[in-house]
Amino acid sequence: METDLTAAYERCRELHKHHGRTYYLATRLLPAWKRRHVHALYGFTRYADEIVDRTEALPPPARAARLDDWGGRFIAGLHGEQVDDPLLPAVLHTIAVFDLDREDFAAFLKSMAMDLTVASYRTYDHLLDYMEGSAAVIGTMMLPVLGSSAPAAAREPARQLGFAFQLTNFIRDVAEDLDRGRTYLPEEDLDAFGVTHEDLVACQAAGRSNEPVRKLIRHEVARAQTHYAAAAPGVLLLDPASQACIRTAYALYGGILDEVAAQDYDVFVRRATVPRRRRLAVASRALLTPAGTPVELPGPRLR
């Protein structure tokens, strides 16, 4: 059983290392005993996302069946049944160790299922409903693992950081999401800037954004910054040994917004990424920053 558990944690770590370079780097700044639990939570979310997004050859009903089957095995495991799965034993063990809220996991799976049937969101409030399960709950899943001197006060900043990271991904990945038939930029925002879905597709084909699309993206960057600002106080409420990790993730995900601004808010000319040298410098600086030091708000200074 221990061998299976060790292998499951290793499988989660491999998924994290391969797919989540920024967050994986930040996780290496945690105490060693906490890392595998973060890997397990990442593995859970990533594997569900893989079922939804990496099986395009299958029709949506078939992908939904796979997600239901995997979710069913996960629920069975929560009820104490033996689970034949390469990574779920690690997830279930982490949930048990920290007594994580099972509802967070159910909400996450619900949002993943939405990706199979929902292609766009009319308003930002509608998108927030989706992100509640796809992002905010990841913040609250992580909080007990990271530890906090004031968990009740840290809960909302943790949710806000989930929103900030998710919206940053949506901004960076507009072209990739279009390839999957989805748009996470609210339709009301497109309307406000005179942008249509066809305009986005045309910009993608041209490999560059037009002026209305750049203005739209600039608006979304400003919105993401409000979530980062709301999340900032929570970093100081974490256990001192966990602050360097989240300080690094905070700066690096926010740094994607810097890169978007540096390319004049054109998300089609290239995929915005933080250079490796900067990632390493941010991690080193976080290690040397005393716990309790306020975080610097990331992203471009909007003019």
C-alpha cells in the first residue's frame, strides 16, 4: 500500500513538473514534507483538465463519460473504497491528512464538466460562477496545506488569488482557448469594446491583434490586477515557511501580465511567458525576503 501511495505522489509530481513550470518552481520553496501534498492537489486538477482538453478526438459525451467515471472513482475513494488509479491514492491521502473540504473537489469537477458544454460566458459574474469551481476552490484547498495563523481571515485572499491566476491564464491563452472552441472573455466586454468572436478568430489567423482587441485585453489585465490586490494581504497570513512559495507564484503569474503589456496587449503575436532568468531571480529573491514583508502588486502600471 505504501509503495502504491509513493508511486501515486510521484505521478502527481511528474504531472506538476511537466505541466506547471511556474507553480512547480514555487513549490520547491516549500518545506519538503509539504511539497508532495501540493503536487497531489495539482495532479488532481491537472488530470481532470487533461480528460477535458487532451482528448479532442473524442466527442464531448465520451469525454464527459470519462470524467464521470474518474470522478466516480474519486468519490468511491472518499468513502473508503480501494481505488485503482495511478494518482488518486495520493489525492485521497492528502485530503485525509489535512481534512480538506470535499465540497471544494466536487465544485472543481462541476466546473470541468462545464467546459464540455459551455463555450462562452455572457457576463463577468457568469464567468466568476465558473471560476468559483475552477479557481477559487483551489485556493481554499491549498490553504490548510500551506498553513495560516489566521485561516478564517486568509480564506478570501486565497480565493482571490485563485481568481487572479485563472484570469491571468485566460488572458494569456486566448488563442489556445479559441482552438478548443471556447472564449473566456465575457461577451459583455467584447460588446463594450466593439469586438466580435469573428474578430478574435481573424486576429488569431493574422497572428496579431487589432486596436479594439488590445483595448479589450488591457481591460481584462486591469480586472486581474484587482484580484491580485485583494489577494496580497493573505500572503502575510500564511505560515512563514510557506510565504516564499506563494510570494514567488504571486510574482511570476503576475509577471505574465507584464509580458502581455510589453507586447502592447497583443495576445496573438506570441504566448506571453516569463523568461527563465526572471523566474529564477524571483524565486531567489523570495527566499531572501523576510516573512511578513508585504508583496509588491504584480502586473504593468496601467497608464
